[in-house]
Amino acid sequence: MSVRLLAFDTSTEAMAVALQAGAAPLTWNGPGGAVASAQLLPQIRLLLRQAGVQRGPRREVSWTGVW
């Protein structure tokens, strides 16, 4: 089983999304702040598509955040 890691940061005016699903990580950096909620899911989908990750059941989800 291959390990895939999705990480994102939306805590500031700059947003970052990263996916490790193969040999090299895929990343996206762009505006955050007020537009983060509109950009986050489309950018995650884009990175998943670029990595060739298919939709399907997920076995584990881990969350680490600062509240």
C-alpha cells in the first residue's frame, strides 16, 4: 500500500496545498485570507488529479490543527 499525504495551510493571507503521492511532492501556493474557502477544494482536486489519485474509500484520516 502506498502512503499519500495531503497537507494544507489556510491560516494566513497566503495559502499552501501539498500532496505527496509519488516520488515528488506536488504543491500549490496562492492567495488565502477571504478567498481561501473558495480555493481550497478546487486546488486539492487539481493536485489529486495531477498525481493520478482516483476517488475511493479512505482508510485513515489524521487531523492536526491549531485552534
